[in-house]
Amino acid sequence: MSRIRSWLLTVAVVCITLLVAGCGSGGNVPVKGIVTFDGKPLAQAFVMLHSQEPKGKDAHGSTNASGAFELTALPGLYKVTVQYSEPIELSSKLKTPDEVKKALLEAYASRKPSVVIPTIYTQVAKTPLQHRVPEDGDLKVDLPRAPP
């Protein structure tokens, strides 16, 4: 009986070890970068790395107040897109979902955003932005108001 317990314990330890090893980083490497718009940091932007490798995986992250972001990605070539929408502040007096929805629709209809990223940088098929992880080092993305 103790031989069976010993064997089961050994199998359990091996399985747990393989499971833990399989849950590791999987080859991911850290990617740091900064996004600017016309040379100024772009806060709260959504950065997406679109893998151009057959077995690659996309990666994404958001920028902080300084325009900086951190994410992890598999090594390889990526196309880079950036999405941005200025936050909308709503009154704290709104009580129902319908009131919030109505206020959002009115805010979107009446506002003129100060930052409008050219669509070339928001679409995978059109973006000229590329980055090779990790060989290219930190990712610096400056989005000019008028694309090249």
C-alpha cells in the first residue's frame, strides 16, 4: 500500500511541476514605451501590438498620464495601432441608466475633441507603425497631427 502512495505522490509532484512550468511567461518579454501626439504625452490611449508572426499573439496596454505604457509580448514583428477617446465627464446627479445614456449621447454630439488621432494610426491594414520585440528596444510612438 505504501508503494502505491509513494507512486501516486511522485506522479502528483511531477504533474504539479509540469503545470507550474507551463504557466510561466511562455516566452513573453516586457515591452515599455511612450506615446506622444504632436510631441506631447498622450494619456489614456490604448496601444495595440498586432502580431505579424504565424504563431504570434496580439498584446495591448494603456498609457498613463505621462504617455508611458508597459505590456508583455512574444518576440517577433508587430504592427502598432493607437486608439484614443477623450474622457467625458458626466454629472453625478444622473440616477438611471437611461439618464446616463442620454447624457453620453448629448456629450458626444456636442463636443469637439482636442485630440483626433489620424485614422491611419488606428487601423491595422493602414498603420505605418511597426516594432520588433525585443530587438527594437523601447517603443516610441509619436503621432503627428498630419500623417506622412
